[in-house]
Amino acid sequence: MSKQELIKPRIMSGFMELSPDKQLLFDKMIDEIKHVYQSFCFMPLDTPVLELSEILLAKSGGEIDKEVYHFTKGDTNICMRYDLTVPLARYVAMNSNTLSFPFKRYQIGKVYRGERAQRGRFREFVQCDGDIVGLETLPISADAECIFLIDKIFNSLNLDILIQISNRNILVGYLQELGIIENAKQVLTILDKINKIGRENAMLELKALNITDNTIEKLLNIISLKGDFDKILPMLENLASNEIYQKGFDELRKVYHFLSAYGIDKSRYCLDISIIRGQDYYTGTVFEAVIPTHLQFGTVCGGGRYDNLAGYFSEKKMPGVGLSIGLTRLFDLLDKNDMLPSFSKTNTTLQIIPLGDHLDSCFTLQAYFSNKINCEVAYEERSFKAKLKDAGKKQIPFVLIVGDDEVEQQLFMLKNMETGEQTKLSKEECLELILKTIN
């Protein structure tokens, strides 16, 4: 009989698999983000990873994009979710009669895109989304709240960011003022990618649309406006008088007013007319966050206002505003650039090590300590020295030694692995000392 050939263990490209210690840190980042969402009364939502294709592909008219994972099971055509927004739209359409509006939800979950795997791009990644959905109307103050959430989230992650804010109606209205509104889609597409293709190439593409040099110069001038709201708003106020432009200007002014009320540090946000965020999805306020010291990371969070979230699934108008953080990509960038915070390699606070035949006593102690702290018993058959060395390697802060004398006296040797200090205490005193130290 021939020996079975071993299969080489590996994962597909575009999928991130973290070591347990880094997964602990990843999970802590998720916990911080959840805490911020919940502190602003956003409710959790968890939608299925799999959706009916007709639901998930509603925006594309049913056409299956090459990046969407899809398959059939029997007669059912299924797709894996590629973002968390379409499932949200489906959910609010299904439950609009029972939801209270504005509906504030957050969702943290994996999404799937079958794009070409490359640095900074994943086929499976965790998104952390927050959205506020209204029924018929949604105040502009919701836009400011989402921007404030971004500031709070990245503060909680100890990351300095710059939130770049604009309003798409500014550019759409300006195009109308310049008499080129019929080319709005193509022009916005070109302006949106100007940082990638450069000013000269953008000029060439705009000229190909038969736009005059003078008009091109005006377009390039307006998207170069960036800075403090107090400086840029007066420069925008009288550039166009049509209704669309004035709506965008008024919304920007109101967003700034509310951000000032929140008291956000002005060094952490600015007005930037070049922020467009795609062609059709966003309809008003748009924003992106970058890390100023590492602009090569690109956008680490983005979002904006959309007029009708559930238009594919309901006749009810449901305007919304939301933000999204690609946490997998952000974590990968921080990791590869040595920017992850220092962290413990374990979630264990106390390891109980038996000396002799006292496993039952160790388990009784574990049951006691685990009510308050993370605790484990080193029950494997190895030497005491090896177990102690392993506890140090795992960065476990405390070790409790349980031998004959300890069981008889009910006084246990507690070792602080950082300082090396050892003290004989009752289990109650051990717990009190540990809690005092870690808190």
C-alpha cells in the first residue's frame, strides 16, 4: 500500500489569518469601535453572509459583477455579501413598519470580494459600518454625528487622523453654473481620480469632452480648495447661485456648525472639495479620513449621505448617512508599518500550577478565580520549571502555585511574573491583589 501524499497546508491569497496574540488585539479594536457606536445609541445588526442574488445585485440591475462570489444551490441563485449596505437596505425595507426612525445601526462583519489580491486589498475583510436611516427626511445633523463618530472611533484607537469633508452638490451645482451639467458623470469621474492620474492627464481627459481651457481651469481651481472651514467657506459662497450649489453650500455650513458644537479638534478635520467618493451613490455630504503622517495608506474610513437607501426594495423614501471602516486593511497596514500598539500575547491573567497530585484543588481554585479574572490550570504533564517558563513566554501576569503545604494551609504562593515577587496568601487575598494590580 502506497503512503498517502500529504497536502500542503495553505490559505488562499487575499485572506488574512492572524496569530492568536494579534487576533486578541484585532478583537480589542473591534470592542473599542463597538463601544463608541453603542455610546451614541447605535443598535447592533447582524445580517446573513449569503443573500439571494436578486437582492444583492439590485443596484447592478441583476448583472453579476466579476468581483461578486456567487453560486447556485438547487434552484436558488445566491451571492456572498460584498458590503454591508445592501443588506441594510433590504433589512430596513423588510422592517420599516416596526422600526423607529431615524434608525441607527452598526454592523461589524466580514464581506467578500473576488478582486485580484494585492497589497492592501483582501478578498475577505471585516467592515465596521455605522448608518443613520430616516423615513422621508433625515436632518443634516445626522451627517455631523457620523463625522463625530469617526473622530471618536479613531481617538479610541489612538490614531491621529484628518477627516476631509465636502458635499457633492457643490461640484454638481458648479457644473450647472459652467453649462456642462450634461457631462456631469464623466467630469466627476475624472475629478475623482485626479490624485491618481495627475493634473495634466485630468486636463487631457476633460479636453476630450470638448470642455474649454477656461472652464477646465475653473474646475481644477475649485477642487484645489482645501483647508479650515472658516477660510474656505467664504471662498465658495458666491461661486454659483443655482439651487443645487446653494443647497450643498448650506449643508456644508450646517455640518460645520454642528461639528463646532461637538467640539472636535479643528486640526482633525477640514473642508476639501476634491472629496467626491465615486459617481452616483452619494448625493450630499461626503467624507474620508486619512492618517496625515502616512498618506500612502490612502483612505482609512469613508462615507456620506445618500438620498434613498431602500429604493430598490420599497416605495418609501429612506434617506441615510453612514461611515465604513475596512478594519482588516487598516490592521494590515498598521502591522506592516510597525504601528500596532504594544499588547499582551495572552488573555490569561492567572495560571494555576499544581505541584504533586492536586489537580482537583486547582480546578476548585479555577472555578473561584474565573468568576472575576481569566484563569487557567496548567494540567499537562510537564515539569514545574517548564510550566513556569511557558507562563513567562505567554506573558501571563500571575502564577499561583498549589502544593502539599498550600492545600493543607489554604495559603497559596502567588508569583508576580513581571516583578518576580512571591507572596503566600489566601485565595481571597490573591484575588484582591491581582484585581488591584491589573486595574
